Amino acid sequence: MDKFAALHAYVTVVEADGFAAAARVLGQSRSAVNRLVITLEDELGVQLLNRTTRRVSPTANGTAFYDRAKAILAALDEAERDLAESHEAAVGRLRVNAPMSFGVMHLGRAVADFMARHPDLTIELNLNDRFVDIIEEGFDLAIRIAELQEESTLVDFRICAAKRALCAAPEYLAAHGTPQHPSELRQHRCLHYGNLSTGGLWRLNGPEGSIGVHINPAMVSNNGQVLCDAAVRGLGIILSPSFISGPDLQAGRLVTILPDYRPPEVILSAIYPPTRHLSAKIRLFTDFLVDRFGDRPYWDLVE
């Protein structure tokens, strides 16, 4: 038995409300469609349809099976469409959501380079720091930077890890002293990223294990670049991902403090709905990002 042909026949019979109408849709004889459905029922050992002289309707088992069969056929259609796309070029439109700072500092240039390789692809890049429901808002994928995966119903494709560090401007440390232990951070001016899931608690891993320090922030912002600029001007200590503070650390405008106490790394991931995991444009884009940022990212050249 051609199981996919039988599934297609069954779904069409249910949607067309009968064998005759389904036969017209499928371009087959009524008897051929009937045989496919009967063979499917025999194979499953379950009656899928109630048949009378006037109408055909799914049984309770048939209704449940219809939903599963329709999903299987939809997945097959999507796979066939994706395989029909070129493996060397992405086409169509790709809607991407990403955090503001990472998008401005790194992703924008990467997207431009990717588009130069795939001129038939249109990219819509949306940057903001709020949480976005990518399914509800119609994005193909989102770039997320977090310690843990937050959406278990979505595919989480790891691109790279990004280090975080405590750092401050040399001028600030000269004026206020350099803390020697995390507990001393409570007496310092701290510049705090307001979207952290831990709130006003900074978590650090050190010789004693994991330590949590409740800070008294002198400044709170939902944008990491704003905080980094304030740190460079000597306004306080920042807990910053290296993809933001890396250039200032490399130039000496910021220096790391408490090197024996490290914040947990954050993971840069591409998040997308499981129904789109075979899309050629998503596959090519995520592979490109791994090549661009994977292993040791260029912003992590300073320890």
C-alpha cells in the first residue's frame, strides 16, 4: 500500500464530505479512492468512516486520525518545497528578530554580508530588547542571548557562547578603589541591565562556588550599550557581555575586575518554530552565523 496516497485519499474524503467529490478533487475514480481508504482501515485495524447511502462522516477515531494525517501531509509538502529550493541560494523573505545592541554592533553587518551572497533573499531585520513571541508575530527566527533556553516548544539552535565579565573604567577604579571580593560590590556604583531574569542579583562563579550579590544600582537600563557607555565615562561597574564591552576592553577604556569571579556565560542561539526547521533559507542563515561567530567570537579576544 502507498501509505501517503492512502492518507491523502482519506483526508480528501473527509474534507470533501464524500467519495465522489474526493475522486473529482484527486482526479481518480470513486472506486480507486474507496479502495485506498478501505486498505488504510484494514492496515490500521480501525474503522475511520461511517458510511451511509446519503453521506460519509469520520468516526471518533477517524476524526483524531484526520488531524494527525493532515499534519503529516503538511509536513511532507513543506519538506518537498524546501528540497525544491536551491541548496546554494536562499530565496524569498526571511523575518528575523534580534536584541538591539547585538543587532547594531554585530548582526547588521553579518546580515549585509549574507545578503551579498544570496541576492534573491529579502531580509526583514527587527531589533528590540523586549520579549517577542515569534509565532504570534510572524517571525521566521529570532536571535536570543540567554543563560537558559526559555521556549521549549521551539527549536533552539546554538550559535556560540558569549562570555560576560565585571568591568569598569580605570578612572572609576582610581577614584573608588578596586573591589577584591564580590561582597564589596554593594558599596560600589553598579550599572545594571534591567532585563536580567535575576533582577538586582548578580550571580558569579568563583573559588567558593556560585555567589549571588544583591547590588544597589546607580543606573538601570534595558540596553547594554547605554550601560557600557556610562561605564566608559567612569560612572560605575558593569556586568557586561563581551559582545558589547569587547571593543572597550581591547582599547583599554574598560578593564576587568574580580577575574576569579566570572558571571555565567550566555548562549547566543537562533530560535525558530519546529515546522520551519527544514527551510533552506533558515538552514543557510544559521550555518552562516555559526561560521561568523562560532568557536571563539572576535569580540572575545580579551580575557
